[in-house]
Amino acid sequence: MKKTIGHLKKDDKVKIITGKDRGKIGKVIKVVKKSNRVLVENINIIKRHSKPSGKSRQGGIIEKEAPIHFSNVMLMCNKCMKPVRIKMKDLEDGKKVRVCRKCGELIEA
């Protein structure tokens, strides 16, 4: 079972709607359910200064992604290529799936 928050899952394509990276598109790397945040590839890059230690021989400035709140991203539809809201639909076999509100296409992840 994949971790989800509301309408987002790992490997979803999302668009950032607020903040310094507004308008950028990326892929969800990780979902942090406890704090309602998602880690998006190449979005919200922060710099961490690290000293040389046993783990990392070389010190320096490390750039990495920081989590962003899930309300600041919108899911991208693969068919209409726009950020969309979704609705949940029950299939005949009992599975719940996400459906694009604009074009009615199933959203697979």
C-alpha cells in the first residue's frame, strides 16, 4: 500500500501553486503523513552546512530538497496537462480511483 495524503501519492506529478518555487512542476519523492508534507524532486532546495565526520568524509555545503506542505501543490492530469482537483470514484470491482474533474480521465500513479 502506498502512503497517501489526501489526494497525493508517491510518484505523482505535481505543480507548485505558492511559495518561491511557484509554477514549477516536479515528481513526489516521499510523503510524510505525520506532518502533511511532501518531498518534491528539485523543489524547495535548501543548503545545509556539514562538518566532516565518520559518515561523510568531506564537509561543505550540501543542497537537498525540503518538504513542502501538501496544500501548496496541485496534482497534474496526464491527459489535459493542467493542475486539477480530483474526485474519487468507485469502480465495479470495489476499487476507489482518482478522476480528473476537468476531463474525466482516471489518474494512475
